[in-house]
Amino acid sequence: MKSYIVNKNVVRYEFGKPIETYSVIEKGVSESDIEFKYFQLNLGEEIKLKYNMGKKDIVYGLGENIRGINKRGWIYESFCTDDPNHAPDKKSLYGAHNFFIVDGEKKFGVYIDFPSKIIYDVGYEKKDKLEITIEGKDADIYIINGETVKEIVQNFLKIIGKGYVPPKWAFGYIQSRWSYPTEEAVESLVNEFIERDIPCDGICLDLDYMDNYKDFSLSDERFPNFEEVTRRLKSKGVKIIPIIDAGVKIEDEYDIYEEGIENDYFVIDKDRKPFVAAVWPGKVHFPDFLNKDARKWFGKKYKCLIDKGIEGFWNDMNEPAIFYSENGINDAYRNIDELRTKELNIDSFFKFKDVVLGLSNSMNDYKGFYHKTENGIVNHYDIHNLYGFNMTKAAAEGFEEIDSNKRFLLFSRASFIGAHRYGGIWTGDNCSWWEHLILNMKMLPSINMCGFIYSGADTCGFGSNVDPELAIRWNQLSIFAPLYRNHSSMGTRNQEPFAFDEYTEKTIKNIIKFRYAMIPYLYSEYMKAINSSDMLIKPLSFEYNDEFVSQIEDQLLVGDSIMIAPVYEPNKSGRYVYLPEDMLLWKVKKYTSKDFDVINKGHNYINLDLNEFAVFIRKNRMFVYGEPAQNTELLNNETLNVLAFVADRAEYDLYDDDGISKEYLLGEHSNLNITITLEEDKHTIVVKNSGNNKVKELLVTIITAEGKIITEKVNV
Amino acid sequence: MKSYIVNKNVVRYEFGKPIETYSVIEKGVSESDIEFKYFQLNLGEEIKLKYNMGKKDIVYGLGENIRGINKRGWIYESFCTDDPNHAPDKKSLYGAHNFFIVDGEKKFGVYIDFPSKIIYDVGYEKKDKLEITIEGKDADIYIINGETVKEIVQNFLKIIGKGYVPPKWAFGYIQSRWSYPTEEAVESLVNEFIERDIPCDGICLDLDYMDNYKDFSLSDERFPNFEEVTRRLKSKGVKIIPIIDAGVKIEDEYDIYEEGIENDYFVIDKDRKPFVAAVWPGKVHFPDFLNKDARKWFGKKYKCLIDKGIEGFWNDMNEPAIFYSENGINDAYRNIDELRTKELNIDSFFKFKDVVLGLSNSMNDYKGFYHKTENGIVNHYDIHNLYGFNMTKAAAEGFEEIDSNKRFLLFSRASFIGAHRYGGIWTGDNCSWWEHLILNMKMLPSINMCGFIYSGADTCGFGSNVDPELAIRWNQLSIFAPLYRNHSSMGTRNQEPFAFDEYTEKTIKNIIKFRYAMIPYLYSEYMKAINSSDMLIKPLSFEYNDEFVSQIEDQLLVGDSIMIAPVYEPNKSGRYVYLPEDMLLWKVKKYTSKDFDVINKGHNYINLDLNEFAVFIRKNRMFVYGEPAQNTELLNNETLNVLAFVADRAEYDLYDDDGISKEYLLGEHSNLNITITLEEDKHTIVVKNSGNNKVKELLVTIITAEGKIITEKVNV
């Protein structure tokens, strides 16, 4: 083991010869001699770390995974996995995010930079033991210090580099389904949004826009006028966002396949032949995203769709998901032939079932192919968690080459820390379960901790059927996530806002309009989080220091000004909320609602009818919002509303920029600094404008600690 | 449609020619002419009922099923189903319980007496529509009236007949696992309970005690001294409770099989040959429990185990579960042969998977066999939900013949209303999920409404792995259910109280001891519920009439005196509780805990560490408890504790009887009537003993509305 000082808060410990994952951008150079603290260490073919947790210690982190914000009480596996049926006993989801924090008697962060499987037993086997098993002997382990949990996160986010910034339109509502089958269907869907006065900025195309599921192809039959439709819808303010899958169909005369074969761009099996797996198109090869040339080649392919007017993509199936491999299915047939010669008794019957159920995403397959990296040939299993990351990188590098100053929308299913610099993520194939609504809520801050600020879940749930009440309640949460997409699976109930009854449509419309009204705030907070290496969505305990907040997993801070407390159970017209300080409750039916109430610190029960949700404005904070519009391009925002809850002084910086270019990286942005001071009966509003040419006036509503309402119009 | 007055609260509507299910004992005789109210009716090949729900209407009922106490927002299917992976999008569980109540602007109960599939859309498709589809044209529908929901339930319970009463030892703790493999393992398990001072009254034997899963056989290898061990353990106060499965192995010289064939006791296929299915033993025939002779024959078979000292059984796999049928597997092979000739594209791959996944519990199979009933040959599908019921009946009728005055323990997996007169139920194969702990809590009152008072879930979860915290919290709920069994699947983590760490063992031991201390109360309340056709475990809204209680699904009334509010989330050291009136909180670490607190009406947050749970004593009620013992036989109860929360006057009737015979049916029981009166500073305790020879003294603790504590010893 060697140790390296990365900076004053971070030390890197190098075990063996780690594979370079490119997840960290600041690794430290000068070797030093710093003790490996906190953990009992066991080194062998695996690296094992053991830690005795205090009774009240909390373990935060692990990004996209099941269970709560506090990870105690379960075993997690860091291994990107396509498992849409993620019941509570699963251990892995689509991302592999190896950052966590122990918060208790001792307080420290740990990032394990290792691209294959890691197992975290967080008090499952024994209530007070944290035991980590890294399946290999080569890894970098970073210990991250800080005075507070929040600082530790910031110190971590600094070493992994600034997060991805999408175009501003990506903060609009995105409608998706597997699949809107034809261009006519897509066009009439968009028209329906417009006619029904429901804002929308994007439509995702799932598999069926392609010709036989072939990447970068178009179905002549279903989308004969792809470019024309794309451009026409764009002129109406709605972007088309096609899916790109990891697997490339094996088919003669299919250019991507042939180029890949010709240039040896696909992953290979043990005989150095392209590895054969089956996914949507049937048999495929996987591009070797860990190979620089292959990555570059694949990244450039996005151009064919960009040339047709596309400005955003989602990368899917890049764990990579494998339905079956050629070897796997042949083995299965052999096993079945053997089993069927006998009467199936119980052992053999379950074996028969397992033969078939075990075909998909099998570890044998993941161990059966190889990458040709700059450091030689590497077995896939050993770098499994980097595959999706490098598909994201392929696309992002491609975009950079195609138009280096333009922001493209990009989000991926599989991910690894580092990918946050190149794109966002969605949380994969969830279900229309109330249990997945609360899981969504708990996952958001954990994902944020790992750098993925542009993220969100499939609103209303991907698999299984949503009921109207769940659809409403889920939208009431999702409007606070940067990626706000409603997506559902083939064979399930439609869940567009107007797929239910009139009441549900009206309610969801109001929720979506609120989202559009809050884009000035959400975008400002997003950009400030990115620029200051901070989280956007946080647990309360990251900002408040009282013992009770550490148990709260169903209320979240969104940006610096507000706290949310969604209702996540059926047949409820309210919920309990704990306030660590007095806050202003804005009970929202519509963005024009004026239902304000100062709620006292402590435990409160809040009535929230199905068509209401709660926005809490923190003390001495303000929330800025405008008027909604049909899409983000039409947002006017010459007049903004400021809702401030002021005890003595509140200050807010409203960040804005062009929303489309990368010039923000050069400091190109505007800032509207608003200060409100209350002194006895006098209030003062000071606005300093640096470069904002849009906002002309502010309609300020101040609510004092005593609940007094003061309104004033301020010209900018 | 004909209508019959059953009694002043109940009308039966007869559609077509219903199959007699024997679920109702009081059906009305005189035809009358009463309008079919409430529902819009559609008659055809199916019977459809439609009802417009008011915005705040609650729908209670449907017994053993998923989701909440209020069933609104989902679709349910009444069709006994073996689905251990019951995620939130499932529609059926193991029981089929067709009683529900609409509570709102109108208030009425409905019982649909129909033995095949019924679909209930309770505001799923449209938020305010209740739509019921009965898959057939012959059914009895009962409309049950009453002033209150509670009265409606009581009026329903009266027409279905008094519920099953197990022996008193069945209120002890029961340990189970699939499987304790040998008699040595069972014996050492019992000794471990005794050595560790953890009470236990029964050990369930799962499949492996049998010879090759053959009903009523014993494994010579694993249980060579079955009778000797059974009797030795019984002398230590622990009963052995073997499993009996529905399927009878096809095997020459196996007596049960041969007798069944000889006498034509098995269900038949369309060619009138015994229907071949496969379950645990491999190929089996199903006894035709709907045939009186077959039922009688099977019931008598229990004698061979009773003769060896057995006093209790659990009937399993009686939906009936089918792993595959002979026809099904042959079709599957044919399909696979066809599919494998081509490259599996995506459609064919999923078809391939479905071929295998669809083998078990297929509707084709359920439609492929027949019963020979007193009314001729009936297709199984048409009476599917009666199968488990009639297996329970077979056993109970057998017991009656073997020893008509003895109570046997009997609980079943599949059930239908009517079976509640013959045995209890457990809620089938759940999982070690926190989500199934709260599901367990919500299911208990629904099951109670349908007459199944002796019931409970697999404590700590059957499938998947339990963590120590979940094990503790689950026990804290299960002690309030009459059937308190810890049961787990092969391949999962062991979950006996001592399978974890020292803290967890100690905590669970204290919880189990509390259960034993409360048996006087639990048994008394159980028997009073049975005798007065009432529920034991109720939602708060059945007793309190304020608007908020109708939304509470995570607090329950257990008997007349207490309310429980278990913690059901990980990493929590407390929870919110709503009190509809002032109550006394007894925070229990041990049964000897003296941590009392008067909690005011309204919303409260209650701290409950992992080793604590809450018992709330209602106002002017009392809770009676004794000293725990190693098993129920050793309970002494000469001295009982009375914990009373008294504003002015509390009265309690402590029922008791011999706990083993059926003489309670003839009125043989004792009653200890305790009255406590508070007048200004004076308290009066009056005890009237009618026939109780056990209790010698009462240690009374009175806590007044103001929190004053008064203690007094009273001789009986």
C-alpha cells in the first residue's frame, strides 16, 4: 500500500496496481506515509475493510441503490445490474457508486475506486459491523475528511470533477413510453400536450424508432420522415430524444456492424472472436467502449441523428444487459435435453427453471469476454462497472467533436462515478409501486452525493400499472428532480397526464405548470451546485444539526431555499412533517396558490389533499419563480415572483445563463442578487443585477416570522 | 334474481343457480321481493356490479390480500394463488375472501358467495368507480346492513358461523423452518429454547419429516423415532406440528395413493383419469376434497400421526399449487423444440422464458381437471377457491371423528370464508421485507373481518434474508397476533431468536416473554370475539368516530383494551402515533417495565428504541397480564397484574376455560369481572369471580387521567 496526499482533506491509498478508471481527476502525486485509519484491513486476493459502527452511526451514500438514505441494515453489491424487478431484497441496481460516509462518533468519507464487484455489509450480518469486500487486490481507496458531512461530500465532489450540465430545455417535462410506435403517434402526442395546455419539452423514442433495433438506424416503416418530424416538433418547442442501446446487431451490410468487425471494435471472447450476446435485436456484439478507438468511432455515430435535428439521447442497456449469450443458450438446451429424459422431480424441476431464468445477465457471460484497453486485454468482469460509464463518455466525446460549444442532453442507465462529468442518469427500470415512489425519494440525495446531479426516476413507474392517485403523487415529487421524465413499459397502462380521468389530468397539469414556474430557481440552484461542487438535493441532516433530523428520510432539501415533504402513501390526505426550524409552508394547488402558513419548529401533521403538495421555504430564504409556458423556450420571466420567509435578513443569488452553450465554463452568466432585510416594521429590498437582461421586475412577497404578509413590486 | 331475508340486517340475492359453498350457515328461506340496492347491475355470462364511490368513501375488506386496510386504488382478484413473490402489483394471495364494506355517504357490507374468480376494481381504472366482475352467472350476493361498520362486520360474522378455537397452547410461540432436517435437529432446537430461557410451545415440521414428501408417511432416515421424540418433547411442553400437503405422490405400494386410486378419490381429467400434476414429491394426484367420501377418507388419515402424539397440523399447497402438469410440461418441451430451431430473437426469447415461467399454477391446468361432487362433475376452475377450504374441512371433520371433544391446532394456507369455522390461516409465503411487515399489519384486521381470527404471518418473513433489526420489529408486531409463528424458507438466513447477535436474542426473548405474560388477556379477548361474533384485531376507525382515524392503517386495536403502534421502518427510534382520545402509553422493554405515560389525544411522536414497543391502554380500560413461563402449560397465573387507565370507571371481563376441550361450546368457562371506579380521590375495585379457580390475587395498578399511580393488591 502506498499513500498519496491529494489535498488537505483527501488521502489516496493505493493497493496493488489499480486499473485507471478515470473517475477521479485529482489523484495526488507525491507519495507520503500516512496511516490507513478507521478500518481493520485484510489484504489477500480480496481487500477486506472492517469497521465497528457506533449504535447511532449513520452510513450515507452508495448512490443508486435500494433501501434508505441511511444504508444500515442490509448488504449491497456494487455491480451494475439490469433488474427491473428490484424488490427490497435486491442488492444492486444499474449504477455502481462506491462513495459513502460514516457519520457518528467518527466522521469520514470513503471512495473506493475499483471497477469490479464490491460487497458492502452495513450491519446486516452483525448489527454494528461494517464489512466491505473488494473482489480484487488492486484498488485505490480515498479517505475524505471534513468538519461536517456536507463538507466531506463537497471535498469528494471536488476530486471527481465538475458535473454534467444539460441544456436548459432538459429541465422541462419529458414524456416517454416504450414505445410511441410511429412518427404519427409522436406527432399527435405532442399536439395533444399543446392542445391540452400541458407543458412539454421532449419526447423520448424507445426501441421502435429503429430499424430492427439497430443503433443509428431508422425504421422506414414507422419513422419514414424522421428528420422532418423532428424539425417540425422542434419548431413547436419539443425535442425528440432517441434511445441508443449498447449492443450492435450482427447483420451483414449493416454499416455499424461491418465497421466494427473490420476495425476490431467489439469485445472479444476467449478465442479472440467477437463475443456473441443477444439483446433486443437478437444476436449482437458489444462495442469495446474501453478501447479508445472504438469509443471514438461509436461517439461519432451520434452525428447521423444530430444531423437530423436531434439534440439529446439516452443510452440504455449498457450494464451491459445480456438476455442470453450464444454459449449460454447452447448450454441451456443441453441441460434441458438431459433433464427431460427423466421425470422432473422437485430438484430437477427447479433446476429446469433455473436453466432458463439464469440465462440473462449471468456471471459466466460477464467473465466470458474481454476488452482491448491501453493496458492490454482485460476480462470484462474485472472492469464491469466501467462499461456504461465509457458508453456515456463515447457519446459525450462524440458531441464535443461534433459541436464543442453546444450542450446536448444525455442520460444513461448504467453508470460509475466519473460518468457524472459526461451525462446524467435515470434510475433504471422501476415499477409503478408506491414503494418505488418512496425509494425514488430516498435515492435522490444518495445519487447527488455521488456527483450525479442531473438525475431522476421514471415518474409513475416503468413496469406494472399505475393508479391515478400514484400518478399524481409521483408527479408531485418528480417536479423537484432535474430529470423529470414520465416513462412506462410496453404492456402497462398508459400514464401520460391525460391517460386517466379529468380530475387527474387537471391535477397533473397544475403540477407540471408549477415545475415550469420554478425553472428559474431549479436551474439557478442546479448551476450553483455544479459550480461549487455541491449537491442539489440533500437530506435534512446535511444542513441541520439536531438529533431528530438524522432519522428523516421522507423530506428533502432542494437547493438552498426549500424543503419538500411529498405524500407517498395511498389514500392519505396529509402527512407528518418534522421542521428543524420554523418554516413557511406554501400549500400548492397551482403555482398561483396563495395558501401560506408559518409552521413551527417540531413535529407537525400537515393536511395535503390529493391535488395539493407542500413547498416549505426555509427561514431567511427565498424562492424565485416565474410564469409557466408551453415549453422552456417560451418561458418569459421578465417578471419573477419572489416568495421570501424572513425573520431578519434573506439573500439570494439567481444564476442564469444562455442555457444552450458551454460558455458558462468561461464564466458567462448573469446574477441577480436579492437581499431582503427586516428591521422592526421596516423592510428593505436591494437588488443587484449583474448581467441579467431578461428580468424586468420582481413581485416580492415577504412573509415575516409572525406571518405578516408584505408585498412589493421592484423594478430591476 | 330472487331475494331472501336472512335476518333483519341481511338480505340474500340469488342469481342463477349458485353452487353451495357452505360458507354461510344462515341463508334465509322465505323468498321475498326486496330491491337490489346500491349497485348498477349487469347480468350476462358474468355478473357485473358498479358503484360510484364518494370522494371520501372507504372500502374495507377482501381479507387476505395486498395493499392497505382501505382497498381503494387497486384491482384485486379473488383467486387462491401461490405466489411467494407478492410484490405490490400482485392481485391475489392465498385466500379468497369476498366480504367488503363501503363506508361513506352510504354504509353497507357485501358478501359475494361465489367459488371462482371475482375481480374487484376499487377505483383503479377510474378513481371513483367500484366495479366488480363475477366470472359466472350463478352467485349469492348478501347485502349486510348495520348502523356502524363494526355492526356490519358483526352482522356478517353471525351469518357465517362462529370461528375456530384452537387449544390454548396454540397462543404460545411456534418456531418453524423449511426444514429442521432431522429429529436430532428438532430436539436440540427445543433444548436450545429451554436452555436459553426462551418460551416456546410448538415446532413446525416442514416437508422433510416425510418419506419423499408423501403425506402421512415418515422418513425412516430423518425421523426414525418420530413418536418417541414427539412424546418426549411434549413432556417438555413443546408440540410437534407436521405439515400436510394437498398432493398425493403417485407411487405403487404407497397406501394413500393406492386407496385413492382404488376408491376413485382423486380429481380427474377430461378423460376421467386421475389428473396428474407435479408438486414436491414429483407427480401427484389431488384428493377430491369436494367429494364427501374422499374428504372423509383423507380426514381419517390424520389419525396415524395423532396416534403418535401429534395435536396440531398445518395444511399447505392447497390452492392447490401446481409446479407443472403432465400436459403442461409436454407442451413446454414441444414449444422449446420448435423455438430452438431458429435463432431466438426478442419475441421468441421472451416466449421461451414464458414457456417455462408459465408452467406453474397455470389457468389451463386449473381448467383441466374435475371434481365429483354431490351435484355432479364440476370443473375445478369453477370451484377453485373451495379447494383449500375443503382440505381444512377434511382435517377438521377427521379430528372430530378421532376425538370429538379435543381441540386440535390446524391452520391452512389457502382459504375461503367458511373455512374459518374449521381452522386458522397463516398469510402464506411472504418475504423478509420491511414492506411485508407493514403489509402484515394491514392484513390482520382485513382477515379478522372475514372471520379468520386465528391467523398470523410468517414472522420475520419466509423468503429472502432478514436483518436483525427487522427480526426484532417483526416480533414486536407478531406477539399481538393469535398465531405467532416464526417461519423461513430453505436457503435463507436462519431466524430463530438466537440466530443473530446477543443484543437481538435478548431483545426478542423479552418480546416473546411479554407475549406469554399477555396470554390471559389475549386468550380472553380471543374467546370473547369468537363467542360474540366480533373481530379481535380492528382498525381504529371501527371503534372511534373521528375523521382522522379513518386514514390510520399503522395502528391497530387488539381486543377491547389496547392499541398497538409498531415501528415498521428501518433505522428508526420512534414513530408518529395519533390518539383519538387520551391513552396510557406503556413503553415496554420487558413485561416488568414500569415506563408509563399519559399521552394526550391528537398527533404525537413517540420515541421507541429498537428494544422498546408501545402498548397503549385505552381510556377506562384495563389490561390483564401474568408472569411468563417456558410454555403455556407452565403458566401459573395465580397472581395477575391489572394495568388500568381510569378516568372514572373501567370494567373488564377476564374469560378463561380449560383451553383443551370443546366444553366452552356448552358454556363451560370462568369469568373474572373486575370493576374499577374512581371518584374524586377514592378508588374502588370490585372483583366478581364466576368459576375461576386459578387466580388468587390481582396486583392492580391504576393510572388516572392525570397520571397519578395507585397500586393495590386484591385477593380474589
